[in-house]
Amino acid sequence: MAVFVPFVLPGERVEAEIRQEKPGFARGLVAQLIEASPDRVNARCPYFRQCGGCHYQHIPYERQLEFKAAILRETLQRIAKIELKSEIRLHASPPWNYRNRTRLRVQIAPEFPPQTGKTGRSGDPGFALGYFRIGSHEFLPVRECPISSPLLNRAIARLVELRGLNCPAAVEEVELFADAADERLLAWAFCGREAERRDLLRWAEKLERELPEISGVAFFSSRRRSSGRGSSEHLSSQRRSSEERIEDEAPIDPKSLAQSGAKAMRYRTRNHEYQVSAGAFFQVNRYLVDELVSVVTGNAHGDVALDLYAGVGLFSAALARSFHHIFGVEASQTSHGDLVQNVPANVKAVGARTEDYLRSNHLRSDHLRSRPVQQSPDLVVLDPPRTGAGKAVIRSLVDLGAPRVRYVSCDPATLARDLAPLLAAGYHIEEAHLFDLFPGTFHIESVMLLAR
């Protein structure tokens, strides 16, 4: 029986406590490390093994990359019988302070409860920011996050120091997003139903006064469902182990409750500047954005390109330099609004679910209105959420028959399921890239360059 135990290394001997048994496997936790691997290192984060965000900080960074490449290769083979014939090209990141965004839980509780029978002040509120403890929804208070940018850490420490500035009880989570220079912040908060707009705006004024790096604060209703993109990588892993039908899901834009200051931020990369609004998706690793864009869009040119799950236009803006016509398809209204602002005239920003757009054959009709008949785009780029593209989208891509497809994946399992029908339809993998966008965690971002 296989026993899955986190925070160990190959070759180590441990005493483990079995916490869950299933047919054929079990899950456990380390009770005692009997014989340590010579590779083991001390974790830099004081919350390691408590916080659910990081899993590999006990492993030297070079070995993390080796393990991730092996996991990617093994997952493709196990799920879809895909044998990578080429090497996996590794794109390393500085392992610390790489996140430009983090989302934290807010906990407000009476620090000094009132004594029974006495009148007067009921006690000062206790304010804490934190993440979930590993494998649970139990709150873990933190004062720093070593994988987040220096500016984010200063903001976290300052908020805790100021005891939340009388944060309204309705605020359940706070997300902080830093610009490329790590000088300015955009903040947005997720609130319960009892939120009072006046209280929220009063708190925003305090934040902007005491933390002058904050350009604006947006308030949204709490999200009960996630698109699988964005900061959820740091909070939890949404995995589907069964062979259930996976379709692309339109991101749900949370309801706006209030707004103070700037609604968006300008994020500067090597070749482009992007408008990114509060709540919009943008890549989290501030060190690898340019390298990712270069691999996905580089050495590609032609008449028509299709950018699916386009977000704010990270790839569309780059493709506009080497293609005559680009169709960027994005379901989120917030991200689509930014997409419109971020791309030149030869990019058509389409607000639609990818599945709906492909099924309704908009691409061909759009193209016919602008150019002579062409049966397929020259290139398709897709960057779906963690759930993958799904059967309907992949079926449409096979029907389109583009000579080149570039798939950006944040989950090897759904990547394997999506790649299988593409390879069966005559595509082959020209290059396989692993971008370590999330050092210290088990998350794997990959880019597959397909051609036929």
C-alpha cells in the first residue's frame, strides 16, 4: 500500500501517523524523522508545515525543479500514456519574494472579553491576518510571507501593527497586489452580506492614509466559488482525481460593494504596460512574466491568432506585433474590460466563455468579415484555469485544425487529459517547458508547444 506523507524526501526513514485510509492507499503525517536525507534543508518560513501554502521549503531549490520535472513527466505518462521525447526545459525563479499578489484571511475577535456583571468597555478587538492551516480551514495568523514581495510583507506587518485600523467586521479576506516595481499596491477586500458601504469607505480612507503605497481599495461580496486562477494557488489546491467531465467554467466576477481611490493598476513588463483592475487575473510570479510571454508567443507569426482565456491580454498584446488579426476571448467582465484597454486595434477583445465562442463558430464569421476565406487560425494560445480546457473546447480545437497550438497549464493532470485527444488528432509536442511560477510549493506551471 502506498502511504502519502508530506514534508519528506526520497530515502528518508520516518515514523508516520496514519490519518486516512482508502482502498489501495493511505495518508499520513510525520510523527518523527528517524533518518534525514542529506538534501534536507531548514525552511526559511517560520510557518512552514503549518501554513497550507508551501510544501517544498525543506528541499533545496535545484532539487525542487528536478522533482517537479519528474512529476510532470510521470503524470503525462500515467494519465494519458504521453511519453515526452524531448527534454523538459526548466525556467527557474528566485525562490523568495516572488509573489506580486497574496490573499489573506481576516480574523477579528475580542482580545479582552468583558467580565460578567461588570459594565463599561467590552474590550479591544483582536485583529489578525493569515492563511489556512494545511489540510484544513483552520485560521493560521501570520506576520510575514517570505514568498511574497517585500512591499507585500511591509503592508502585512503594518496592518497587523496598526491592529487593522478598526477593520469592519464584514471584511473576511484582503487581497494585496503589487506593481512590477514593487512600489504601489492595489487592495481589494471580500465582505459578508452585512457590509455597510459607509463603514467600508471609512476604513479605506484610513488604509490609504496610513499605508500611502495603497493606490486604491475595492470591496466585493465574498466569493463562494473560484475560477481556479489567481491567488488560490497559495490558499488551497482544487484537484479532481476522477475522470469526470471537465468543462471550462466562466470566472464569476464578484459583486462590487464600494470603491475608493484607483480602480486599476498599471503593470509594466519588458515590452508592454497592462491595466490590471481590482479582481482581474494576472500572473503571480513577478520574475518570470517576460520569460513566459517570450516562450508562448516567440517565433510565431502569421495572419490570424486566437488567444483563449486571454485575461487582461498578457499574450494578446505580444501577439499583436507578429499577427495581422488576433481574437482574444475572455469570460470575466473585469478582465475583459482590461483586455479592451491593453491591446491595439488589430486585436478583437471578445467577452465570452471559450466553449461558447468556439461552439458558435464566431472565429470563422469574424474572420470572413475582415479577410478572405481561411479555414483555421495560424496559432491558438490557451491558458485555461486549473480545471483545464475540457472536452468541448478540445474538440473544437481539433475541428479548427490550427497548425500550431500553445497550451499554458497550471495542473499536469488536466493538461494530460486535454493533450491526449490533440495528440490523437495528429499534433505532436515540439517543446515542453516547465515554468516554476510557485517555488516552495508543489504547483507546476508548464507550456506545451504543439504542431501538426
